[in-house]
Amino acid sequence: MKIVITGGRGQLGRDCRLVLAPGHTVHAFGSGDLDIADEQQVENVVRRLQPDIVINCAAYTAVDACEDDRQRCRRVNGAGPGILAAATADTGCKLIHVSTDYVFDGRKSLPAAYTEDDPVSPLSAYGASKLAGEEAVRQNNSNHLIIRTAWLYGMGGRNFLKTMLRLAVSEPRRTIRVVDDQFGSLTWTYRLALQINHLLDSDLTGTIHATAEGYGSWFDGAGRFLRAMGVEHSLEPCATADYPTAAPRPANSILENRRLKKHCLNRMVSWEDDVERFAREFRGPLLAEARQ
Ligand SMILES: NC(=O)c1ccc[n+]([C@@H]2O[C@H](COP(=O)([O-])OP(=O)(O)OC[C@H]3O[C@@H](n4cnc5c(N)ncnc54)[C@H](OP(=O)(O)O)[C@@H]3O)[C@@H](O)[C@H]2O)c1
């Protein structure tokens, strides 16, 4: 298949390229080569390459900065996916679009997980813009698959686990306070890329959830990762209220991969296993990056 990846230099974009390139003709574009909110650029790429599938990994993901720069946030996360959807619909191409747990308000009683049918109600500008992106995709290309995921980490960008490692490595005696009352599933971008690869052979459309299995708090995630990395650390749990951020976060970010399971397509594994595998496989480069 001929596949175009947008946001190709981000965490998920890089792993999608890595996983898909051996079996497909892949064209991955960074933001400098293809701005998804530029109608002309998008049309040119889609018309020239005539892909079978476009995978949109591009987004403005700085959740707190989105509160201040709402225009950029709406442009990239809301308008961009609509432009991609319209351009792909014109050529009969499928659009796989990546969305987020932040479309939910997280008020569902723990430990119940959100399913694809639960009502959306974003808390933040980022969440609202991602919801607008989902709606624009649905309106403009019926041949779409919207994949909601959460709490991503990978080698190809900044993320929570790398931040924890950097803090632990730079100040081994410091006690790091980590939020322990938000729950979700740390999801490895490489695993999600494998899941996307698996979905290329299916004709599944609509909206699905795809996160790692099981759940924990940020505190649980940090502990699991730093132990697996074998670095000295001291963690202390804290509440969301002790760590104020510009954008409110859902307390419950747990998504259930209900549709994937119903169609026997779920390839996601436990978050603990993947965090440990990530630490094992990338210990050297992760430590080198943390020490920079
Ligand atoms: N990170 C998470 O925890 C998380 C959780 C749930 C869902 N998601 C969703 O998962 C997807 C992938 O996330 P990620 O963590 O891989 O994000 P990421 O590492 O921040 O990568 C996003 C990429 O999009 C690019 N981009 C920004 N504006 C663009 C534009 N106008 N046109 C084209 N590219 C643009 C960025 O390039 P520049 O850096 O050059 O701007 C960046 O390389 C996104 O849809 C995100 O909303 C992420």
C-alpha cells in the first residue's frame, strides 16, 4: 500500500514510519514539509502521491500552551484534520486520524473505563480542538478511522517518562513529587504503530480506542519506569491540586479498547510490560539523552 504519514517527526509518526516502511511504500512528512492546516499543500501532496491511506500523527500537543495559543491549537488540531479528510475523500483514500482521551472530562467513576460510545466533554482548549478535529474528519471523509489513544511515550520526542528520568539522573537525591490521582494507561508509540499496522488489513472504520491494557497513576508509571531503568530515585505521591497546570486534566483517562476487542483486532498489551520493555531496549540512549 502507499501510505502518507503526517507529523512524521513526532513520537508516533516516527514509530509508524519505522513499523510500516518494510511492508509498504511510506512517505513521511515533518511539519516543515507538509503543514496539515494548509489546504493547498495538503491537496498537492494527496493529488501527487495518490496514497491508499493517510495516517495523521500531526498535532499541536503542548496541552498547557494550547490554553494561551488557541488559534494555533484550533488551526492544527481542529481545521487541519478537516482539510486532510476533504482532500483524501476526493481521491477515495482512507484517513486514519489520531485523537485523545482528553475529549472526555474524566468524571466517570474510577475504575470504570471510557468506551467509544461514552459522551465527550473536553475540559481544556487542547481537548476541545481535538474533538473539533474528530468532528471535521467524520464530516468530510466517511472512509475514516479515528483512533483515540492516551499518555503516549516513545523514543522520538519529549514525554513524561523522559522527564522523570532526566530529573532522577540530574538530581539523584531529590524527591520527585508525582501526581497520584489521575489514572490512565501509559502507551508506547511503537506498540500503537504495530496496532495501526495490524489495522491496515482490516476494513474497520469509525472511532476506536487504542491504549495499553490496564491502568495506573502517573506516580505508578514513574516508579515502574525508573525501577526498570535501574536508576537511583526517590518519588513522593502528590495530588493534582498540588501541581497546578494551565490546562485541567481528566482524573480518569482510562480508555477501553472495546471495538478492537469486539472485532478480535486488539494487539495492545499491558502498560507495565511495555514500560519495562521500553526501558530494557533503550536504556543506553535514554540515559545518554537524560544526561545532555
Ligand atoms: N502525547 C500524548 O501523550 C498523546 C496522548 C493522546 C493522544 N495523542 C495524540 O497522538 C498523536 C501523536 O502524538 P505525539 O505524541 O506523537 O505528538 P508529537 O510528538 O508532539 O508529534 C506531533 C507532530 O506534529 C507536528 N505538527 C505540529 N503542527 C503541525 C502542522 N500544522 N502540520 C504538520 N505537522 C505538524 C509536530 O511537528 P513540530 O514539532 O515541527 O511542530 C510534531 O512532529 C497526536 O494526534 C496527539 O494529539 C498524544
